[in-house]
Amino acid sequence: MIESYIRDVPDFPRKGILFKDITPLLQSAEGLDLAITGLSQLIDPSSFEIVVGIESRGFIFAAPVALALDAGFSLARKSGRLPGVTLAASYALEYGNAEIELQRDAVAAGQRVLLVDDVIATGGTAAATVRLVRELGGIVVGACFLIELAFLNGRKALEGVPVEAVLRF
């Protein structure tokens, strides 16, 4: 049922890519509810204390999941978008490099963390976020995604972190 809200867009953002567009899902109250409910059911809520949402579409899902599961919420953002003292981690993209940051107080030492994002493809962004959480002393107990592009093997980049997804393509 939730699959019906995902639109395939061929040749975006470049030729040969089949983009999974979540816009129709976000435009539907039912679709959005299915997504938040599906994500919330992927992990035991007693296993973590805070949800880290990964910029930018991960925020759409991470905040309501945190609220639904009685957890706090922190932001992993692209470089230069967070105030105060931050930690940064670089990761490779198919067309270059990028950086993601967490504020130094985003995660407390020993705090159990759940990562949430919309899509896991190659896993680079999520792996960089895992490194940052660990550098802050946090314990990543799992990573949940609305969509996993399984053919890109992003799980391998998160070795040792349980990965769950509502939809796998």
C-alpha cells in the first residue's frame, strides 16, 4: 500500500538513474501516516533515547518518529548550517565529497541513538553520521530508513549497525 505513494522518476538527477520520489507520500495524510507508523515499528522504542535525523528529508520522518516513541531529536546537517561548536565528517558522493555535522551537545556520552533518514543508497551519509555520534560518545543502536535501495549495498557502509527499512527496492 505504501509503495503506491512512491513515484518513479526516470533519468533524475541524471540519465540512467531511477529516482524514488516521496513527494506524493508527503502530500497525502494517509501516506505520511503509513511512513511514520512503519518507521516507528521497525525498532524497540526502549532501545534508544534520542533520534538523529539526517538532513534534509530525514528530518521529515525523524522528528515525528521521535515524538511517537517518546525520544528526543537531534539534527545531522550539511556543513555550515549549525550554530555553535560542531564536529564534521566527510563522505564520498558519486560526484564529489560532502560533509555532515553534529553540534557537540547533540548526543551525550553513553546515550543510545537511532538514526533516521528517508533513503539509504550507498550509505555514505549515514556512515559519516555514525562516526560523528560515536565521536561524541553516543551508541548507535540502529538506523531506520523509509526506503532502502538494496542494489547499492548501503548496509555494508554501516557494518555493525542494525539497518531496517520500510521499503526495499
